[in-house]
Amino acid sequence: MILVTGGTGLVGAHLLLHLIENGENVRAIYRTQDNIQKTKSVFDLYKKSSLFEKINWLEADILDVPSLENAFIDITDVYHCAALISFDPKDEEKLRKTNIEGTANMVNFSIAKDIQKFCFISSIAALGDIAAHETHITEETDWNPEKPHSDYAISKYGAEMEVWRGQQEGLNVIIVNPGVILGPLRMANVFEQGSTEIYQKVSKGLSFYTLGSTGFITIDDVVKTTYQLMKSEIKNERFTLISDNIVFRDILNTIADTLKVKRPHIHAKPFFMNLLWISDFLFSNLFFRKRSITKATAKASYSTNLYSNEKIKTALGTVFTDIHFYIKES
């Protein structure tokens, strides 16, 4: 039986569907019953409602060690998707606890229960920092602790260190580092983070765009490629998963055109983005509200990092879905 954490999130829900479609026996852990409905909505969207009943749901938490005892009964493989995603500095402690300590718990149980293979869904945020002589960030790019990183990036990097510790103790592991994951446009109101947030902002009339860029990938490509890696003989490797490096303006324009709303038309230059996060910081503290933009997200909006997907294409011959086509058809 396969154990999936984070099964009520965008990645976990789609992974559960893909696993069951491929005849796998699956157990998913959850914290609240309400979250399970998000997963059900994914199955309903693809007209696979009957397959939802095949999930073995179990109430457990990656931070609650006793609850994991039952979760690991009869488990052979693990997909660890659960994570906290936040770029608000106020969430630093929660990020470290959930993403690092939670991953450590999963790794420890996997070692103790003699799990055959452990997959960790990481992020391109945990990849290294490009050097002056490099053009693309790869799986081998060194992490430079002297450079600034978001608390989220640090927590995912720390989680990866826990996975590599497990590998050194005999656990077979796979780490995947997806770029920005785009789900179906039709599910823009189901999940609260990632592509859903982008879709919602554009639909409400987002005015600003930036000329930064990053790696993007569809949710379908993430789950299919991850499953292929777990079924293969490949082990103790990490893989960057992106379809392409795309300028933010181009992604926003495609979403706007698909939704038939006005394109973002004001170029938000670095100076403006920095002014924006400072203003947001002041207002959030003054009115006790959650941050909508931080120093890390402002910087990311105008950064032009390029990521290489050559390793996964060489390993599996992967052909990724065109991002713009996916948005228009989803």
C-alpha cells in the first residue's frame, strides 16, 4: 500500500487520482474532514467520482508522531506532499516545524518501517544559487547560505537535508523540485495557494505585471513524472521539474486572455515592487492583517532565474505539456 501525505492539497489530490487510476492501493492522511472535500472536487472535476471511494482515509498529522503509527501499517512506499507554503516572515517558526520537523518524522518512520521507496515533493526554491559563470540552475547548483533566501526556501532545503539523512541511513529516496505548479483553470476556487491565487488575481482585474521569470509546470506533469520515477529503478536522485522558463507578463496575459478579462497593463519595475512590499509591511502591522506581498515575493517577481530540466528529460525522455496551451484548455 502507498501512503500519501498532503492528499488534500493541489499536488496530493491529483497524485491520489493518478495513483488510483493506475491500480494502486492508496492510503491518505488528513487533519480535518472539511479538507477531504477539496480532494473530492478534483475527482468530480475529472468525472472520476467513483474512484474517490477507493482512497483509504486516515486521520493523522505529520507533526503528531503517535498518529503516524497507524498510518504506516502495511505501507510499502511513501509520497510526502504535505507542506506549509507561506512567504510571510511571521510564519517562519510554522514553516520550519511543518516542513522540516514534519519531514523528519516521515523519514524516521520510513526507516523504522523498512519502506521500499520514499518520494519527497520539494520545490525549485530549494535548489542552489546560480554562480557568475552559470546560465541555468540545475540539480547540482550549490546552495549558498550567505545569500538571502525566503523562510519557505530555507524550510524546504532543510526538509531535503532530512531526506538525504534518511538516504544515508539506508532509505531509498527520490526528490522532485517542481517549479510554479499550474492546476486547471476550472479549479480556481478550490485551492487557496499557487496557481489558484494567480488565477484569482487576474480574474479580479490585476493591473500590474513584471518582467521577471521562473520555471512553470502543469500539475499533470508533476504527478505523472513523479509516479514514473517511483516506479523506475532510479533512486537517491533529485530532479528539477519544469516545462519551461516563462516571463511572468506572458503567463498573466495568457490567463487574462483565457478568462476574457483585461490584461495587466502597468509594468511594475523593481523599485515599485520594493516600495510595495515596504508599504504592505507597514499596513499589515498597523491593521494586524496577513501580508499580501513580502520582500521575498517582491524580489522573485523581477528575478530572472532560469532552470534546467535536462536531467529529467534524459532520465525518462519526458515531454512536458506546453504551459500556454494547458491554461487555455484547462
